[in-house]
Amino acid sequence: MSTPEPPRDIHNSPTTHGDHSIAAGTIRNVVIRWALQHPSASWLPLLLACAAVVLAGTAWPDGPAAQYALWGTLTAVSLGTATARVLVRRPDDARRAAVLSLASVLATVGGWLAFRDVATHGEIDATGTVTPQVRRSLADGAHVTLTLHTTAPEDTRNALRLTLAIDDSDPAAPTCRPDSSAQVSLLSSGLVDQHEVRPGDTAAFSLGGQVSTVRIDIRLVTARGCLMDLRATRATLYDE
Amino acid sequence: MTARRTGTAALLTLTALAATATACGSADSANTSLFASGRVSVGVKSDQPGTSKLDHYQPLGFDITLANRLLKKLGAEPDFGAVPSEDRSTVLTGKKKDLVIATFSITTERMADLDFVGPYATTNQGVMVRKNDPRITKPADLNGKYVCAWPGTTSADTLKKMSSSIKVYEAPDASSCIEDLEKRKTADAVSTDQMILYGFTQEHPDLRVVPHVTLGPLNRYGIAMDKGHRDDCRALLDALRDYLTGSDWSQDFAAALPAIPRADPLWESHYKPRVDTLDAYSCRDKPAP
């Protein structure tokens, strides 16, 4: 006497019944077999990795090289494993080929996500957009307005780091550098955000939102009789 | 047997090379100290009463006192020699003098080529006129006047930057300017650092420094030496720090330049540098920060 079969969960079954039905397991097996054994499939991870590199190159947003470390590492892994996958030719290396393909694809996806994060929130070197680049022969109490403008919409950020150089206008005159500083404040923000900056120091500002134009007021403080040159040596936009 | 001999020879050669290298290293470090021999050649001005004057080969003035005080602390003695203003840098870079203590202002340009220890005194640029000449009482009064300065100083440049109306000219040296003002009367004024001008009034009672007229930035005098002697530089800096901390500086300054305490009740705050400013200017390639 046979016991009746319990009812089956047809949604989670890898098999189907009836005419022209194809089991999910069968599809998976076909794909995996093709990916592991077909000569053309071995190139797919490498093509994917190269495509990601090309796309990153066309949308490269610049900024400090250090912020691309994770993207660079993952891209190197994806290219390395994809190349190794191409070199695995023996039919008995199916497991190794599978591991290499998977690692390459995951590294490519991870690298792309890291790149998008840098492109969206990474640091942007905006030094070249600061105007005026330098103001010469400023006396104590002189005011300078620096303007920083980014044209691309994706280059907007909500914070700014600004490094100022304050040097003797005439290097042959008695030096005033140790007596000099600058009071730096944002003009374009409603926030009271003033910094005292010594020569070569960096001030960080919260811009109060994603902005493309930043105006900064600088008041020079120096000793009597001194004339100083003021220059923004580095301006970096970033997201807080 | 041959192999053992070769090995021994190689070992001996290496030992000899190491010994030579060590000896050379010791010799270098001993030679680089400016104070090692106990005698230090010091370039000073020869014609500036009060600050530095070689009077019948007897050096006198505040720069001379300073050199004696600091070098004594370091176990050395100075050999003074006259240096014109325009040669103060080249005698050091050309190794003709070990130090220059000659009312030498610290500038960014000079710091690139020389190391300074200082400031040991601070002073504004001022104006000296004949005692009975009331025409110059403020900087604007210099317009249209003949003002004498001498080469190798920062004074002439400061005047030229102030106004193109000032008739600035350079005489060969300080003595020529004084003569132009006092005897020849071809100059209406002489302009250089007030500390130097007050020194001249001590020997030339017919001249006076115009009160409350200061030009340009504050001058800070430093002891200059050629680059490459940072240990000596720091030793001299420590000696200067001690000197400024005690009462010796004020006593020596008032003794060498009595005209300044007589004319300026706040002379110590105007001429004595703060000890906490020394590190910003001393033993560096560029003024801090």
C-alpha cells in the first residue's frame, strides 16, 4: 500500500509539468554550462570590466587621486581575474573558471559603484575656478572677494575647503608674514561662518546646500606699513 | 689556503673602508661647526655710531656688545671685520665671514640664501633732518625733498614705493649721506632705520630724528650665517633667547644708544623683540608660519 504524496509548492519548485514547460533548473544548467564551456563566454567578464573602465574614463570627474583608491583596486581585481578567466582553457578547470568569472563580475560591479560614489560625492579640485587668482600689495584691513564657480551640475557640493597663501608683496622688504592673517567668511550663505586663517592654513566651510557659486570675503590683517599678496592655493569642494 | 687568504684580505679592506668613512664623518661634523675653533669672524658695520663703529680699530656699539655676549655663552670669541651694507650676504655665501651682525634686516629673500637668528632688535624706518629744519613733520612732507639713503639697504625701496614725488637718491655709504645732510646741505633728509639714525645723532648734535614719522614695515635685525650650520644656528638662538629673557639686553641697549631712551619713553616696547617671536624668523628657509 502506497502513501499519497503531500501537495507540492509549485512556486518554489525547480520543475514544471505539462506541455512545452521548461524547468528553471534546466535553464540554469544550460546557462552555467554555456558560461563555463563555450569558448566565447570566457571573454565576457573581461569585456564587462573593460566597458566599465571605458565608461569611467568618459565620465571622469577629476579631484584628488586618493579618493579613487577603492575604484582602482576593484578595477585591477576585475581585470586581473577576467584575464585569468580567459587563460583558463582546460575543460577540467570548470570550478576555477566559475570562481574567476564570479570574482571578476563582482569586482566590476563593486568598482562601478565606488566610481559612481566618487563622481557624485567625491572631492572636486576647484582651485582653477577661483577668481581673482591673486591680489597683490594689500595693506592691513583690505577686503578681497573671491568667487568660485562650478559649471557642471554634477560638480555641486555642500562644503568647501580653502587654503590661502599670504606672502610678502616684496620679498626684499622686511618680512611681515608672521604678523599676517586673514579673516575669511562666506558671503553667499546666511550662516555666520568666519575663520581666522594664518598663511598656508586651510579653512573649511559648510555651504548650507548644494551650490555652484560660492563668494568668500577675505579681510587681511597685517602689521602697519606691510604690503602682502593674497592667493588661494587650493579650493576643494566636497560633501559633508 | 688561498680562499682563506682572499677572505681575510676582503675583511681587512672592508674594515679599513669603514674606519675611513667614520673618520671622514667625524672630521666633517667637526669642521661644520662655526664655533669649534673658538674664533669666529664677524662682519659688522664700521660707520654707524651706536650700533656698530670701528673707532681706531676699536669696535663699539650695540651689535658689537651683542656679538661679544652671545659668542661668550658659546665659548667663542669674535674677530670683527668691516662689511659694507651691500656685501653683507656675499661675505657669508663666499665663506669670508662666519657671521654678520650688522643691523641686517630679516627678509624673505635673504632667508632663502642665509640663516638668521633673531630678531635681536626691532626698529621702524625713520627720517633724520638738520636740527633747525622744521619743514618735515609728517611723511607727506617728504614729497619734493631730496632724501638720501645708501645701497644694500631696504630704505630706498620703501621711500620709492611711498611716493614718486620723493627725490630719493643713494650715496655710496652712510657717512656720505650724513655729510650731504649736515655739511653740504644737498640732502633735505636722511632715511634709514630709526635705531641707526638715533646712533648718528649721538655723534652729530646738529641732526635730529623726526619724531612720530615712521615709514614702511617694522625692521627686524637678525644675526646672519651661511646655510648648512643649523646646529650652530640653534645654539646661537638659545643664547639669544637667554639674553632677551634677562635684563642684559635693556642695559646694553641703553648704554650703546642712550639717545633712544631719552627720546622715546616706550623704547623697550618699540625696540626689544618679544622672545616668543624668535622661532618664526630663526634658522628657517622662510618666515613662519
